[in-house]
Amino acid sequence: MWKQIAEYFGVEYQGYAENNKSLEELMKGDEDKWQKIADKYELAEPKLDRLASPWHTDLDLGRPIEVMTNMSKNRKLGFKEYQDTRESFFRLFDELKEQKIIPD
């Protein structure tokens, strides 16, 4: 899915690299960069810290174990609704563009 997200945004997909730097480390000091992007594209929120919490993303995506889930028990209990993950992501990205939260 990461490759598809990279393609959606028109950025190069690099794949998994062991011992990646944390997102918090990578984004440190990027407030001015985001301010310039927000100004250029007339975005609704110019403050990066109001949009992103890289430490939280690191907690979610930096787990040392792979997480597998199974929805079979839920379906047996009557939860039959289904939402396609890929469609959900891209619909959200489209909405964020429409709301001028991220550049188009």
C-alpha cells in the first residue's frame, strides 16, 4: 500500500529500510518548510504542529513486530459492513485536498 500512496502523491517510493530514522527525527525543524508550502498553496493550516504528530506516527508504525488482524470473529458476530482500506485512504486524501489541508 505504501507504494500506491507514494504514487498518489507523485513521490518516489523507497520501500522498507532497516533502522529507518524516526519520523520525529526526520521532521525536526520542518516548521518553516511547511509554512512556505502552506503559503504557496494557500492552505488552511500553516502550523505544522497542528497537523502532524510525528512521535505518534512513530509509535504506530515503528513497532518491532508485524501486526496481523483477522475480522472473521467480527463478521461471525454480525458486523458485516466492509470498507476498502485503499479507497478509504485516497478518499481521505481527496477530502484533505478539497479542504486545503494538504496541497493539490
